[in-house]
Amino acid sequence: MIIADRPDRGNGPGGSFVWGMAPTPDCPDIRAETMESAAKRRLGDLFVERKLITPEQLQEALEQQRATGGKLGEVLVELGFVTRVALAGIIAEQWDELRLTQRAQRTVTQPPARPAEPAADAALRERLDALTTELAERDRRIAQQDATIAALISQLGGAAA
């Protein structure tokens, strides 16, 4: 399977498409349904939903994007509205949604799996909770470091003037 970039729609779930393989029972044709659902959640909308930018900032970024032809995420970073870490997080969220949609599509076409044993299921759930907590803590630390870096850059800009 080949993932090809579509420059007219940008990168990510709405701007890439699957090319080169016919659907099979093991790998159904997910292009129409899956890409459509993930594409509905546009990058800018996700930023506004998360209150990382205002609708006005999104509008300004979209206007600049139209003028320059750049990618919205890069324009948002260049304007200083979001950090690269926040951009990466939103893009990851888009791709996670796409991956989950693909998994659900495959589940519909595959026979049900053998149920896990209760003890194994509980252990897996415990491990998942621990990993989720660890990732949340890492995200918090990255956000703190990003804020510190932004403050230091701001101080350097003020000292240079």
C-alpha cells in the first residue's frame, strides 16, 4: 500500500490517500468512508475546539494560508499562535482518529476474536492506564518546557532591543 501526498488538500488524513492496492477481505477499501470521517475534523477546527487559538486567529491564519499557499499548521506556528508541540499533538489526534476508524472498519469485516481471559484483560487494562498516565505526564512536562522556552525567547527579544 502506498500513501501519496495530495498537495491540493495538505498533509494528513484529508490530504493523503491510499493508492496502489485493490480492497481485499483482509484490507477493505477504506478510502471513501475512513478518509471522509477523519477529514471532517479539520486541523483549524481542532485547534479552536481545544481553545488553543481563537476563531479570529484561525481566520487570520487561513487568509495567510490562501495568500502564501502554505500549510495551515506551519502558518499557525509562523504567526506564533501555536507551538510545534501543539501542532504535532493535533496532527497525532487526527491520525489516531483515522487509525481507529480503520480498525473499526476492519472489525466489521472480520470474524469476532476469541474473548480475552478476565485476568489478562485486567492486566492489559492496568498497563494501558499506566501508559496513559505516563504519556499525560510527558505532555504536561513538554508543555511546561515549551512555555519556559517561549518566555526565555521573549526575554531575549526584549534584551536585544
